[in-house]
Amino acid sequence: MATNGAANIPTGMENFVVGIIGMGDMGKMYARRLSDAGWKYAPSADSTHVSRIVACDKEDQYEELRQEFSSRTNIQILRNGHLVSRASDYIIYSVEAAAIDRVVAQYGPSTKLNAIVGGQTSCKDPEIKAFEEHLPSDVDIVSCHSLHGPGVDSKDQPLVLIKHRASDSSFEKVETVLRCLQSKHVYLTAHEHDRITADTQAVTHAAFLSMGKAWHAMRQFPWEGARYVGGIENVKINLMLRIYSQKWHVYAGLAILNPEARKQIDQYAKSVTELYKLMLGGHREELRARVFAAKEKVFGADEAEGGQPKWADKPLLRDEVLDQFTLRPAGTGDQPPLPNNHLSLLAMVDCWSALGIVPYDHMICSTPLFRLWLGVTEHLFRRRDALEHALRVAVDDNTFRSDDLEFTFAARGWAECVGLGHFDTWRERFVETQRFFEPRFAGAIDIGNKMIKAVLESTRH
């Protein structure tokens, strides 16, 4: 690696320019991390520094972005994607999946000769199609996807790299640029990426979206009642709020544009509905048989039954960690929880079973949300007494039947929305519930961030 007075720059990349089209939360996170890593030109002959990171968003955001990044001398904000495309050796499209075709069609023809282009959308099928259709044939395509949100430290998080149409040299340059994220590189095809993100994200998001919609329908802040107490409930509540505090399109594109995701969200709604009907009908033995069959298929048989469960000796999550992060008012933390059948968790394992998904197979490229969701699901299913208790409550205790009814309605509503492919309907459903919880976001998101950090630090690797 050659060096110069400004930064460590690999030989052959002394004048390499990185461009970012789309300065939403993730685009800004990438820009800042590249800037912090000193990604800038070596001094030129006249000893002036030239920006090595150029970026843009919509033109009406130009002045605001210039002000926001004015203190970072190695980032130059340009007016539009044409200017970014013409100047950059590696262009990252950081736009929502639903808009990728339109944006690439607009700016792709301006791409610099022999440049490298990629995107970081959560659904690669429409992204790759847009690149193949609208980019010049001399352009190499190397896409990426950071499997975490902008508020999570990228260090040691999975970063998917997709060498779709590129030379080894181009791929190495992309890896060099993105190495400053300190993420774990995972190498997949676009199809593999979409299948795994469907397995690890789509149903997880659907569960939390349905929780929020159900609590909204009940006009209920769940941490203020007596049912949602304890470590598992802390995860449910904190992650539900975390999802609804984000922009709606972050989850819509992955669900609606990914065919695998559509199937899985539909199956989750079916699992919720069918398990709820068994509870309503008092079909205790049928419910128990179905849940335990799903448990064995997903997690494997218990050692006591002569099997070898897929979970490790050390649980993914520990109660003593989760119990720290409650939103409950001071002085109410010792209140014992009311019985809970954990319909959302029972349905998740039933869904995984129906789809033939073994969640541990995808841990290498899982999101923090997925690891937490798998952790709480494992937490319930690895304790036979807790699982048996949940099944007894499911049939014998109707105190919270209305909550479960609203959750069932919500799961079916999201599945119908995704099946129809209606982005407008998704946005309206999401934003309506987002407004309900918005007054509580500030403190909740801070607690949720601390919970994710603590849990990931204590999680087995």
C-alpha cells in the first residue's frame, strides 16, 4: 500500500473518487464513515486538496446538505446525480428500492467510462435489473448491503458484497473503499441475497409491524400495562418502536419487491390465524401437537428426547441483560406479568416450519433485529415449562383475547397489502401507526439502542 501526506491510499487508487447518490440516513452514514477514514485525494501539484467523496440527493436538498457537510472538507455536495456519475470511479446508489429503476434510468447514462456502480437497497432483484438496463456496457456492477440500520455501529456487522458484473480488480477496489466500515464481508449472488434477507428480515419485520398496529388499534402503550413485563416483552416493545421510528420505505421495498418475502409474510399471517383459531376453539391437543412439531422441525428434538437441538449450550439472550431495558415507569418494574400465550412467537416458529427455514443457517448475514427476534423465540422454546405454560394460557385464559384478535387482524392486513403490492397502502398503514407512537419515540429509541448494543455484545458469536 502506498502512502502520502494526506492518507493511506492503495497504489492505483490515488485519484479514486467515491460518489453517493441518495443522502438519506444510510447514504449519510456511508459518507461520514468514508470521510472519517480520511478518504481524500493526495495533495495535487499546487498543494490543494480535492474532495474524494462526492454526493447528492434531490436538488431541493442541495443547500441544506451543503450546510450539513460543510465541516467535512473531503466531501463535496453536488446538485444532482449527473454530476456525481460523471466525476466518480465508484458510485453507490443509496435510494429506496421502489425508486431505484427511475433514479438509475435518470443518472445511469452519465456514468463515467469504466466506472464501478452498486447500490445498497434491501432488495437486489429490481436493483440489478435497473443496472443491467440503464448502465453503459463498460461499467462494472458490484452491489452491497449493510445488514443493519444507520443507528447501529457497522463494526463486525454483516456487509453483503455482490460481484455481479465486474473484474477482480474492480471488486478489490470496492472492498478497499468499504473496509473502513469494519464490517464482516459476506459474498453472495443477488438471488441468494434476496432469499436470505427474506428469511431473516421480512417475517421479522411483519411480526413487529403487526404488534405495533395491534397496540395502536387498542390505543395502548404496552409498557404501561401489566401484561407486557419482562425480558421478552422488552425486546418486543423496543424493537417495535425502533421499526416505527424509521422511514416507511425502509421496510416496504424489502417486503413488496422481494417475491420470497411476499410468500413468507403471507405464511406468517396464515400461521397467526390458524393458531388463533385453535386457541379460540379450545383445541388444546391439536394446538400443542402443531407447536411441538414445528419446534422439532425448526430447533430439533430436545436432548431429553434423544435428539440434538440446533441451539447451542449458551442461549442467544439472557434474562438479566434484557430485563435492564424496560420502558416501564419507575416503581412499577417489580409488578409480576400477566399470563401471555406469546402468539407472535408461536406463529413465527410455525411459519419457519411451514417454509422449511432453519434460522441458524443465516446467522452469518443476519441483522441485529433478527438476532434479537431469534433470541427471544429460542428463549421461549428451549424452556419446556415456559412453552407448556404459554400453550395452557392460549386455551384456558381469555383475558387478552382482544389483543390477540387485533394482532391477527394486523398480520392479515400487512400480508394483504404486500400481496397486492400497494406501496401507497403500506405507507398509509405505517405512517398512521407511526404518528400514534411518535410522542414516545425519543426516550424509547435511546433505550432501544442501548439494549441492542448490550445484547449484541453479550451474544454468542
